[in-house]
Amino acid sequence: MKDLKYLFAYTVPIAVYVSFVSYGLWTYSAIFYVFLILPVLDILTGETRKNMSSKEASYKKTKWIFDLMLYLNAPIVFGLLFMMLSKIQNNSYETFELIGLILSAGILLATNGINVAHELGHRKSFFDRFVSQLLYMPCLYMHFYIEHNFGHHLKVATPEDGATAKYNQNLYSFWFSSVTRQYISAWKIQIQKLKSEGFSFFSFKNNMLFYHIIQPVYLIGIYFLFSMEVMIFSIIIGIISFLFLECINYIEHYGLRRFKTDSNRYERVQPHHSWNSNFNIGRITLYELTRHSDHHYKSSKKYQILNSHNECPTLPFGYPASILLSFFPPLWFRVMNPRVPESMKSKLKHV
């Protein structure tokens, strides 16, 4: 039964469904659930730092149920998205209700879309990577597949990484710098890969070029299926979803840095270069994304066998509460700055 605990991740789509079929304040159901109920549940259920044995990890690594629970997010996400767009097309809403629907849809795409896409994007099979990129599509963030796997994981916790927030950088500044720098980085990585493999810019190997065809085709399809207003609505939802993603990027590496060795190369990525969180509800809702230190230490590990490391810096709250805190920079700095290792802060003064 313990293997089925990740079914709890589907409570977010359920809350989103309530938002989509509702009017008035109930359109904010997903917002209330994620940023009020989940943080309370995190506090009530506490943290678990215990790691499974190597025998148990070996068993769970290949168990099919964990993969199936990821794959089911694709029909759930696209099914709910189609339902919501249909309701926008056929119903009249007040402005505040539309905002509730937009935020709820953004949460759906960020948690059960981008988060699942991120997990599958680290795997080797064609099917896993196909589903990963498919889930990035409605978020209008398909380039993240390239930049995250071939950029962020190599450059994490260095000034060269756009997805690592600087010490004393607020969330809103980070949104702009991370979005722009990761997009540029994705192009640089793609062009370099084409050159090294001997392919031209207009080659079928240019995934970035395909992304810039697929995403507009997706939006044009919505235009013809629904209307211009619904297409604009879809663009806004996509933007909200990747801004939620950038909130997660912000809290995962805020203020942490890798130092250069005597050979002028950055030290190997270690668990203490990512913020960790062991709050139980946040862990299972986000498929163990919160055990981010181990994910960066060994990015090929599947979510169900990620470990907690005693030496890694730890967030004082679960992910939902931490994201909420990041929206208020003075409070974020007051809580988090003392937790950033002093050695990293002193180093930053000279970077």
C-alpha cells in the first residue's frame, strides 16, 4: 500500500477540477488547496528523513506502478485543459473568476505537467522523453527540456546558471533573469550540439526549431477549435505555469554556490548545492521533487528511490509554503539568508 502513496499527487488535479466546474470564489479552489491546505498538512504530518535500504530501492526502481502513476498525468492534464477551455468558450465569467481559473490551470500545468515532464525528461527511453516534451507543450516551455538536462545540471550553483538564484536576489528579478537566460542557453546548447554532430541549423536534429513550430501549431489549433479569446487565455495559462516553475527553481538553489578548484574548474555537484525538503505531503504531491539534493547529486535516479542527505541545506517549510514565502522578498530574506552557508555568502561578495 505504501507504493500507492503517490496517488495523493492526483489531489491537485481534483482541486483543479473543482475550480473548473465552479463559479465565484470556488474558482480559486486549487489555489486554496495548494497554498493553504497542503502547507497545513505538511506541518501536521511532519518530515521523514529516513532512507530506504538498498534492497528496497532495487525493488522499487523497476516496479511498473511508479511509472504508470507518472504517465497517467498526461491524459489528466490534457483532459482537464480541454474541459476548462471548453467552459471558457461556452460560459460567461466575471473577471475575478477568470483569474481564479487562470491560476488554477497554471498550477495544474506546473505540478502535474512540468513537474512530471521534468522527471520523465531525465530518462533514456523514447516514450518517456516524448511524454516529457508533450507535457511541456501547453506550458510553452519546451526548450526547458534541453536547457535543464544539458545546461542547468552541469552549471547548477554557478554564476553561469540562469536557474540558480543569487544571494539577495528577489523572486521577481529572478523570474526575468531565469526565463531569459535559460531560453538563450537552450539555443546555445542546441546550436553547439548541431555543430558537434555535423548537422545544419535546418536539420531534423534541431529540436529548438521544432519547438518553435509545435507550440504555435498548438496555439493555432486552439484558435480554430475555440476562438482567439481562448487562445489568448491559453497563452496566459502557459506563462503562469512556467512562472510557477521558476518559483520552484528559485527556492531550490537560492544563494548556493559551487566553488572553483585549483584547476579553475567548478567542484563536482554535491548534495549541499541544492535546498532539500523532507515534509511528507510536499514530497508525495510533487513526486519527491523536494528531495532535490539527491536529484542533482544523481540525476538518473527515479523519484521513488531518492534519498535525504544530512549534509544538505534544508528548507524550513515544504515547497508550497516556501513558494508562498518567496512572493514576499523581505520575509524570504529574513528567513532564508541566515540559512545560506556563511562560506558561500563570503564567496559571493567577491563574485
